[in-house]
Amino acid sequence: MKRIIKGFSNFLNTRLGFVLLAVFLYTLKTIYAYTTKFNLGVKGSIQTFLMIINPIPIMLLLFGLALYMKGRKSYIFLLIVDFLDSVWLFSNILYYREFSDFLTMVLIKGSGSVANNLGKSILGILKPTDFLVFLDVLILILLLAFHVIRMDVKRLNWKIPVLVSSLAVLLFGANLTLAESDRSQLLTRTFDNNYIVKYLGLNVFNIYDVVKTTKTTAVKSQAKSSDINSIEKYMKDNYVQPNVEYTGVAKGKNVFIIHLESLQQFMIDYKWDGEEVTPNLNKIYHENNTLSFDNFFNQVGQGKTADAELMLENSLFGLPEGSAMVTDGTSNTFQAAPAILDQEAGYTSASFHGDVPSFWNRDNAYKSWGYDYFFSSNYYKEKKSYNIGYGMKDKIFLKDSAQYIEQLPQPFYAKLITVTNHYPYTLDKKNQSISKTDTGDKTVDGYVQTARYLDESIGEFMNWLKETGLDKKSMIVFYGDHYGISDNHKKAMAKLTGIKGFDDFDNAQYQRVPFMIHMDGLKGGINHTYGGEIDVLPTILNLLGVDNKNMIQFGSDLLSSQHSQVVAFRNGDFVSPTVTKVGSTYYNTKTGKVDKKISKAEKEKLSNKVTTELSLSDRVINGDLLRFHKLPGFTTVNKKDYSYKKSTALKRLKSSEKKKTSLIDENDGKSLVDLYTTDAPELSDDK
Ligand code: GP9
Ligand code: MN
């Protein structure tokens, strides 16, 4: 035993031993920070394992640099690196406490509101245990100072540091592979900074962030103000006059944008086991005062929900890779729906979502879009049973949103993002009200159950709008953000739809998602125009009577007779009433057969239109070109004016400077939340 201890202490007296000790202590410290200071959402054994080991490769690489040096300076170097890294961790802990997100380069460069929001309150949020992240540095210093460990000053054989660095790279490769196998497209889609930290560690996230930001800022800094000219010209040449019959019919109304997670159009009127899956939505779909679209497509890319949000509120396409909300949402200038409606028509805007604010970088992108409020998961009562998958269960989420909706000054623009009907479509027994389908495909068969649950939650919400009279004062827009069943499940889709040999053509057709505009007195009906998410903003602005003539928008009013019915998909494929393109194959949309008659010129014309629009839109985002586009009467949004800190927001709601126009005010200060009825079993269990 003695010999082992002796051997161990001898090893620590070597420089390699010291480096490994530093890595070990650093790892312990990050485990402490990850589990007590952040909320990474670690689930299962793989994620736990990765969370524990993820600091090792990068620290081995960084601290390992000390092995290339000789003398005391190698130790000093290691301690400085360790100290600086701890300062960084410490800063992230403080930032996270306020924003539930990590620091990024863009935020630090000052375009965000870190200093603004954090500066004043730093002392207020500091906890003594935060300083524990410096403990490992202190221990190492003390060990050296009291000569418990002696410095090993000689130069090492060059093979040792090279071996350590190579091992670090190898370990990192293994870490990344394991992470990707648990969460594919982790680095290309970048849904949430929390995910990258959970899987790869804070330092890797920072390196990733710096590389990514350097790349995007280089493109932006090269962009010139004249770059907007060709875009402005394209807009002018392709301007679509909106349908005047509908101009302003919703003027001054509240707007609800109801995001139906992963809901595809084929669920509308779909029956399973002799029952309608979505009876409430079906009813709305067929009502006379609902404008329903049955040829409306999702157009998202890797950004999925984020792309849908971007298109709906900016009429700009998502990027070919990743999510523009993440890569450009913090830094770019936008002319988005919330800001436009605020400035043009005095709307208060709010987004509601029962997930963490960092997902899809909403906490920052929403500020750039001018959202006054962002009610994310920390505004809601949290309980384990209230959550499933990515966030709160829809019934509880919508019910608990009512308390904030009734406080919003009217007119308001409120977006409610549901999430229960999300892959992998799991739902607890108590909430299931229809049986699973029987395709035998595990990821597909629960879909009708979560879709039914979503539908029921919408039914309850609509009922509350009726009870409170909000339904008469509002225009309610429903949309499905993207497919629920991906093209990896063609066999199951064939069974669900009855289409034999469900193929690529069918898959393109099944990108249809619901889009409905519901309003008291609206001239409704089922409209067969082909269109997609890019067209929502111009359509809605026309209904609200807001002129969009000078805006940079890649969609057009769906109700206009001039509306182009060529619907672009993010990969350059498209669907139109006559032609569908998938890869290099052109189909006849009516028959689903490969179209051999279509001329080369026609193919090129359609295809060019689609790729031109996609690439012009990419240019706007990559070059941050809206900063150069002068929109008459519009003042550029200043992100610093916005804060989604709960205490500040709630105070602001109560003391709104706008005259007292909320639902509560209209009801003599009395809450109308009691009128909300839900059969959510979790809530009746509470009683
Ligand atoms: C998470 C939710 C899901 O907050 O919006 O996003 P998705 O995975 O559908 O893109
Ligand atoms: Mn989604």
C-alpha cells in the first residue's frame, strides 16, 4: 500500500502527473457546476456519461500545452489557463442565472443586452457557492506553495506532449461520435446551446461559437449598403398587389397565432378507430367564418420550428443549414411582425412557449423581432407531471397562459407555441383518448394520440376565448409548423393514408400543413390556393390593413389573384398546382406521374424562380442586409429596450404605460382565469 502511495505521489511530482491532476480536479468542478448551476436537461445514462467526461479531452489539450514547455513557467502557464477558464465559467453561471442561456461572442460584443441587464444586478444574484469554481485552482496553488507537490522543471521527451495531445484529439472524436449518435445533427442544427454544453462541454461550445460567429460576421462585414439594391429591385419587380376585398377587415383586432406543433394537414378530417382525431380543429376548419387552406405547405429546413417562426413573422426563408434564429437571430436587423405591428398599429406582442427560453435562441431572436414579452417555461408553475418531451403539456400550458393573456394591453399579437405533439409522440396513459394506430412503426403510431391531445387543448382554449368574449375581438390564425412523420416512415404513411407505394412524390404532397384564419364575420371557406409559410405575413398584414409594399418579403398575399402558386421547399424542390419537383424528377401534380411532357424551358423557369428566391433570401440574412433597407416610418428595433426577465416583465405588465386596455381592465380588474375549464388530469390531481 505504502508503495502505491509513494508511487502515486512520485507521479504527481512529475509534470505529466500534475497536468492529469489538474484535468481531474477541473472535471470534478465542472460536474459540480453542470449539476447545480445550470439546467442542462440531462436524461439517461449516455447523456450523464457524456456530461461527466466532456471536459476531459479539451482540458487535456489545453493543460497538456504545459508539457511542451520547461521550467516553472509551464506550471504558471497551466495555472493561468485554469484561472481564466474558471473566470469564464463563473461569468456563465451568473449570466445563466438571469437568462437560462450561455454567453456567446455576439452577446459579449455588445449587440445584445448582457451589460445592460446584468451589470446592475450582479451583486444581487451572486451566491457564495459560485466561488467554488475557483477551488481547483486554489488547491493546485496551495499544493505547490506548500511543496506537497514539487515542480518538475526539466524538459520532457517530445513524444510525451505529442502523445497527450493526440490522445486528447482522439478522446474528443469519441465524445463527438457518441454525442451525435444520441442526438444527430447536434452541430449542424444547433437547436439549443444547453445541448452543446451538455454533450460537448462549455469550452467546446465556446470554440464552436467563436468559429461560427467569426464566419458569419466576416460575411456581414463584407456586405455593402448597395447590396440591398438588387433585392429591393426584385421586390419591386415581383410585387404582388394584395386582395383589396380583404384589406383591413381585421383592423385593430387582437391576433392569436396558434402554432400547432408537427401537425400535418392530413390529420384534418382524418378518422381513426371510427373517430375524428381532431374534432375541434375540424369544426373550425369547416366554419363559415374560417378561411381554411388545403394546399398550404410547410417550407422548413433544418431549423424546423425556428424556420417556421422566421418565415411566419419575417417572410424570409430559413437557411440551407442550421437555424437562422440561432446563427443570426441575436445580431441581425429584422423588420418582423411584432415590431411592425407595434409601430404601425400600437400592438403589444407576446410569445408563449412551455420550454426553456434558450431553445432555438428565442430569448435573443425575439428581442430582435421586437417581442415585448416572452413567456417561457420559467413563467409557468413547474411540476414533473406537467411536462412531457420538449416542454409543458399543451392543456396545462394553454390554461396557464390565460393569466398573462388577460393582462396584455389590447390590441395584442400573441403567439402560442404548443409542443406535446412532437416527435417521438409519447403521451401518458391518463391523457390518451384515442387508441394508437396499428402500422407497427413505433414512432408513427402514437401520432394520432398526441394530435388528439393537441386538438383537445385547442378546444379548451377556444372555449375560454368564447367565455371571455375575446373571440369576437380577435383574429385567430392556426398553422402546422412542419411534418410530424418524416420521409423515413413511408411504409407507415402508406398504411395511414391508403396510398400504395407511398413515394417521394407523395412525401412532397404530404408536406401540407393546416393553415386557417378564424374571425368573427370573416368571409371564409376552403381556399385551394397553393402557398406556404413564407406567405403568411403578407396575408395577415393585408387583413390587418398594414401596407407591406416597401417591405422585403419573399411571400405574397395568399388571397391575391396574382399570388404565385409555386411553393419552394428549402432544398430547391417545389410544388405547384401543375408541377412537383423532387430532386431531379418533375411530376405532374394532378396525376402524381413523372411528367415527361414538361419542356426544358418550363422546368428551368420554375426552378430558377425557386432558387433565385431562396438565394436572395439567404443573402438578406447572411449579409444582414435589412440594416440597409429603409422602411418608411419604421425605426430599427433596439434590442437593449427589451428584457424577458420575469420580475421586470410582470411589473411592466401591471403598470403598462399604454392606457388600461387589457381584458382584466375591461372587467374592472377582476381576473377571468376561472372561466377556463380543462380536463387536464394533472390539475385535478392537484385539487
Ligand atoms: C422546442 C420546440 C421544438 O422549444 O419548439 O422545436 P422543433 O424540434 O419542432 O424544431
Ligand atoms: Mn416544431
